[in-house]
Amino acid sequence: MENLMSTKEVAAFLNVNEKMVYTLVAEKGLPATKITGKWLFPKHLVERWVEANTSNFPEPTQKLPPYHGLLIVAGSNDLLLDKAISLFNTMNSEQIAVFGNLGSIGGLNALRKNLCHIASSHLLQENDDDYNFAFASRELEAMPAVVNFCSREQGILLQKGNPRQINTIKDLAKPGITIVNRSLATGTRLLLDNELREAGIKGEKIKGYQNIVNRHMDVGLEILAGNADAGPGIRPVASLLGLDFIPLRWERFDLLIAKDCFFDQGVQKFQGLLHESAFKKLARSLDGYDIGDAGKMVFPQ
């Protein structure tokens, strides 16, 4: 197989002698498999091993310019976040906050490339319990600070009155059902795909699965217009548009902040906003949010 390297090949790849390769297998956990008495090394696992054992990452070649009043937030779309950004701009006449709707994965990529100060994310980890850490450690060269923004209720948006009698995830696979979907870069899509997988359903076989829209509100509007029977989204959208809703789970929605700009004026002001009565009033005006931990430092603790 082309992706399996011999001892000689992996020694050349790592720029060490062959005797050192055996030492690395025994003492450092170099990925290897023994077939017919010979050691073979899966190249992709060796590359991951090298990356995992790298302790001195290079400094990014491009840094955000010094903060001069423009706060850039990028990542997952959220109604309360939109309102918080508008509130920030209203309360701070010499500051401007802008948002790039890139999805959670897109936000992490923007943070890695130094294109934003804050990434908004709600990526459910494989352990089905925690959020964002595994993705951040994989996508970023160093763990950012993580501050909670809110918890929110995710689920399936349905037409008012639920005329198609969709009561569970499995019902999305019923003949004649059409859905609307979110992009692969979003935590909402990740949650839907996980739920479909657990239900034994192939999403590609559901009509409308490839019909992608950019925002939670867009999902709701497609359903409200009768273009779809259901779609993944958050309870606040269902409440605002008068749609039915199947709850799936409460999720943690975080702000990931590069440590070298954590104390920038705009970043600190935005975090401070989460403790203001005006922000709490906004949250109370929308169903499906819990801001009990808003502004709390999740990492480091």
C-alpha cells in the first residue's frame, strides 16, 4: 500500500537512523503495525504523531493590527448574538463591532488566520457532552480563552400545527417530507447529522437535505413560506415565526478569544456587556435562551 512506509522509509521521513525508529516505537508511541514480522508505518498517522509532539509552534505570519475600535466577531449565527452586537454598537459610540457569518468551523478558521478577535462556536464533541475544546485544539495552534455567551435550545423547526405529523428525527425520513438544511461548517448541521446517524438514517436520502441556507432565521422562513416541512434550528426562531418545534438538546454557545487580544479594549467591553442589565433584558425577550453562565470563563478556569 502506498500509505504504508517501511522502517527505512520512515527513518528517512523523520531524518533519523533506523535504530532510532525502534526506540521511538517503544518509548514515544510512534504509530506502527507489524505484518509478517516487519514493521510498517501508516504515513498519515506518523504525520499526526509528529504534529501531536510539536511543542513550539511558529508564530502566525500575519497578526491582527493593533486595536483601534473595530471588533471583529466571526463564526456561528445566533439571534441573541446579533442583538448583543447591535447593543454594543449603541452603547459604545467610539467602537464598532461587526460579525462574519461563517459557521462555527469557519469561525475557528478565521481565528487561526488572525482574521477576527472572537469566534462564536457551539460544536458538539464526540463524547456528546462537551463543546468546542476538541475542535479548537485540532484547528488552532494554541488553545484560546473560552467565555460562555449563552446556552440555547436546539431542535427541529416545523410548520405551524405540524401538519405532516413529524414527532421524532426518524419521521424526517418518511416519504414526502422535505427539509431545509444548514452548511457543513455549522454546529447545527453537525448536531443534525449526529441525530440522523444515531437514528440509522442517511441524510442524503431525505428530500431537501442538500438545500442549504445561511442562518437560523432563513431555515424558519423557508418553512414559513411552505418550501420545506422541517429543518434544524433554535427555539427562538420557532417562537418568533410561530412555528412548531421539536427540542433536541440545550447546547453551550461560547466565545473563543485569541489570548494575544484578550485584553483589547473592544474584547473586554464586549465581555462586560454580557453582565449588563440591557443584555439580560434582550435575552428575556427571546424564548430558548439561558444566560446564567454568560460571561463566565470556561477556559482557562
